[in-house]
Amino acid sequence: MNLRLANESWESLLRAHASLMRRYQEDGIWEDLSMTEYDVLYTLAKANSPVRLNDLRDGVLLSQPALSRLIQRLVDRGLIARAEDTTDRRALMLKLTDSGIEKQKRVGRAHAKTVAKEMAPLEQAEMKQLKALCQKLVSKS
Amino acid sequence: MNLRLANESWESLLRAHASLMRRYQEDGIWEDLSMTEYDVLYTLAKANSPVRLNDLRDGVLLSQPALSRLIQRLVDRGLIARAEDTTDRRALMLKLTDSGIEKQKRVGRAHAKTVAKEMAPLEQAEMKQLKALCQKLVSKS
DNA sequence: CGTTATTACATGCATACGCATATAATTTAT
DNA sequence: ATAAATTATATGCGTATGCATGTAATAACG
């Protein structure tokens, strides 16, 4: 096990994340959404079936209370709706409203273009490698 | 330009970052530091010459005011010291105190072990690939 | 079954953050 | 050289976050 290489590798990922996030932040396509809020809308769109709060949290780097309040704000703004889970009355089933779907699509299209531009330094084969490597890291420890 | 692949690739990186950050967060080695605060200590340690606030910001995903206050807190806790830049009296030259060096080393050693453990799903060659790919993304757009 | 533990989400409170703006020093322009 | 623009950092203020804890519902256990 090469401790040094493992750490350099992680640090590269960390810096790449920070660098790209900053660039995305600065391209002003987010309307009235924070990037975290958009991420939640995106996750709901991708799931295209109602999702529980705790399942949302898997992908998003937020505490449960922070996510709970983020959801509340998006509900207040009419972008997502809560429904009850008939089989477990503790749970929330979250889905996009029509307005939320619209907004996610609009912002998502713009964001996708920026992402493609920022990923452009990589060849297609390299993008595939990166994707595979990152997925391998997530799968388990 | 493959828009789809570029976005999938970015999303993998984003999720890997979130997943690993959460695992690091949860391993309880951080003493009284936030991970962001540790990152600043680490950056100063790596530089091993005084660094300006705005240069610190390159690697850390924080606004200038947030970083300014983070520095203030670390100064108050005796972990870093401000010195004046004799050639530019607007600037801050930041460096670790002895206590800051100690803490960075101690926490850093523990963190490095966790990192190595979490990166273990990758072969050494894959770590090198990941590092190279991420560096390529940072270098420019 | 009834008690206890666990799970899912919400809320109080202190703190950290981002945005706008202020302050102070340096550079540029006239 | 003086005024205007720019750069480096700090501060006011509203908002988002995390931690601890609360509430309600389901699961586990004796």
C-alpha cells in the first residue's frame, strides 16, 4: 500500500473538485438556486420516482437537518412537493413539481454546457477512465 | 465533443468527492478542527513559506470573507500567525505557529491513513491515472 | 402484547458562510 | 504629482449549516 501515492491522488481529486466547483459557481447560470439546491433538483429528476429525504442525502454532502431545511425552502418556492409514504408514515416522498421540472431542465442544460467545456481538456477515453475510477472509489471502501 | 460523457464523468467525480468527504468527516480524527480549517493548515505546511490570504484561496473552496474569518479564528487559537509583508502593506503573510505545525502533523498523519484506506480500491497504477486526470482538469479550461 | 430500541424527519441554537460594501495600500493614468 | 482604478483584506448583515435534541412512527425483544 503506497500511502504517499494514495494521498497525492486524493489531493488531486480534492483540488480538481474545488477548482471546477468554483468555475461552475462563477458562470452565473443558477438563477435563484444554490448549487446544492440544484443538486437536489437534479437528483430528484434523475430518480423520476419519489425519493426519501435520507436517500437524497447519499449523494449530497449535507447533514440531515440542513437537507431537511433545504427541502423546506424548495417546497416553499414550489419546486418540489412532499407526499406521504402510505407504508411508512415517518417518511417523506419527495418529487419535483412541474415548475421544478422546468427549472431543473433549464438550469441543467446550461450547466451541462459549462461542464462539457471544463471537462474538455480530457479526451473521451480519459473521461471514461475518470468516471470508472471515481465509481470504483464510491462503490465501497 | 461528447456532452453526455463529459457530464457523466464530472458527476462521478462529484459523487466520489462527496462520498469520500463524508467518510473522512466521520472518522473522528479532526480534534477541534473543521476539515476546511485543516485544509488551510495543510496548505500552509506544504508551502513552508508564508502565504497570502488570496493565494490560500486558490486551493480552498471558500469566499474571501469566509477565509478571512477562518484565518482569524485560527490566529485566535494560536495555530497560525500573521506577519506583515514589508513590500506590500495590504497583504498578510500567513504561517503556522509551532502549535499549528504540531497539530497539522498529528491530524495529518491520522488523516493520511484514512485516505489510504479509502483509496485502497484503486491499484497503484489507477491512483496515478486519477492523479494525472485530475491535474489535467485543474491546469486550465 | 407491552416495553424498549431504532428509524425518519423536524427544530432550537450557536456558528460559519456568502454577498455587498468598507478600508487601506498600491498601481495606473493624466 | 494628483486623481482614478485596482488590489488585498476586513466587516455588517441576512441566511445556511451542523450539533444536539425533540417528536413521531416502526421494529425488535422479552
